[in-house]
Amino acid sequence: LNLSVEEADRASKAAGALYSSNWGDSMEDAAERTGIVLSSLQDLRGQSADEIARMTGLFSAFADGFEIDMARASQVAGQMVKTGMAKDAEEAVDLLTVAFQRVPAAVREDVLDATDEYGPFFEQLGISGEAAMTMLVNASEKGMFGIDKTGDALKEFTIRATDMSTTTGAAYETLGLNQLTMTNELLAGGDRAEAAFAKIMEGLTGIQDPAKQSQAALALFGTPLEDLGTSEIPQFISMLSNMGGGLGDVAGATQRMGDTMSNSASANISAFLRTLEAGATEAIGGQVLPALNEVTGVLVRDWGP
């Protein structure tokens, strides 16, 4: 990982603390988990050993609880932070935890893949992490197909809604919006794009004629929306218009799940024994080994190698 001496020392202590907390099959596994998280969340390298252990514990709870590859999970969380879907890695893994708790087990990997693939498009449209995950959770009702097509429709929207084409212009006219203004607002990103997207969805929702609503939506979202089925267009528009706050209490979700997983007699006994083991290892490493090294140095000096 190209860590400095100080960073490596903190990572080593974090691995010991992680193992003592009953995460990992062995001390080597705990060290590997710590390295995995540090490789994806490089900002964590400057944190304390306790913080590194805490964050690695959260990702261990997520990976073990949902039987998901930990390297993949931490990589996607890092991507979520980079694209603004989450303010930090803890919020990212909490969003993933709550989403995974609400979708069928068969499509959890698909939600992870969609979060990774479509994150840049969520960012471009100013869609928050919770809104994006709410959208993917709702789309999972149609399985992997629904998740993929919803993501593809948003990706297509980022292209069509800003291409200044005649078809797009006609859709904006139907919505009563100015094409150039909406294009500039969407391309600005951030809050401006979020407000523009909300205004467009409000316009689509307000169209009473089903045929005109379908025509405008297809002009903006393209073939992926058509693949979902034209009869589903009103539901799709409604989903995109009501995404905020749909996941409930997100903060601390992974910690709560990890606490539940650890709250058993056998887990508590295991954690106690591991703490003793880690303490003994630290004592040997900190006291016995330096003494042996000193003796070895004397022997080498006086008697040769």
C-alpha cells in the first residue's frame, strides 16, 4: 500500500483492534480486511488506529452480513464519496446497508453495480445519494432488468436533455420550459442541475394527456424507458418525482446491523478470547522480541554470524 512507517504502524494496530472486536477469521484475515479498506479509502490512512479499525469493522459487518465481497463494497463506497453521493465513507456504507435491507437478495449485487456505474450521472443531475438509492430500491421491484433500465434511462437523459435537438426542443415546449435555459442549468451540475431536473419532472407529472406525457418522456429518456414499457411511464415519472427521504433512518444503519450480529453469547466469548490473544501477542512483540533482538545483536557482535 506504500504506507509510511507511521501509517503502517496505525494500520497494524487497527488490524489487532479489528480482530479483538471479533471481525475476521484470523489475525491475517483482519490485516487483509484493513488493507482492503485502506486501498479504497485512502483518506482513512491519516486517521487514528481506532478510526481505521472502526471503519473496517463497518465494512466487515456489511460484507459479512450480506455476503458481499469486501473489496468491491469498499471500492463502490469510495466511488460514492468521489461522485458526491455520500459525504464520507460511513454515509456511503450506511446508504448501501439500508438499500440492501430493502431489496431482494438476488439483486443486491446489481444495486452495487448500478451505484458504481451510474454514480457519475447521478452527480451530473444533482441527485443526492439517498435519492439515488431510493430510486434503485424502487427499480428493484422489476429485478435486475428494472435496475439496469432505470440507470440507462437516466444516463440517456443526461445526453438527450442537453443535446439541443429538435426532438428535445419539442419535449421542452410541451412542458412549457425553455430548452436553452434547461440545457444550461443541467450542464451546470450541482444544485442548479437538481432544481432543473425537479422542474422537468414536475412538468412531466403535470401533463394530463397520457399520449403527450409518454411522448415527452420518451423524447427525454429514450429507448431504456421504452424498454420498461410505455404503460410504466406514469409510474416511472412518479418514482423520479418522489425520491427524497425514502430510506428512513440511514445514519448508523451499518453500526446497528453490526451490533446485532455481534450481540450473542458465543460472539461475546469469542471477542473476549481474541482480546486476550491480541494482548498476549502485543506483549510478546513489545517486550520479549526486543530482548531477544538485543541478545542476538550481542552474539553477532562478539561471536560473528
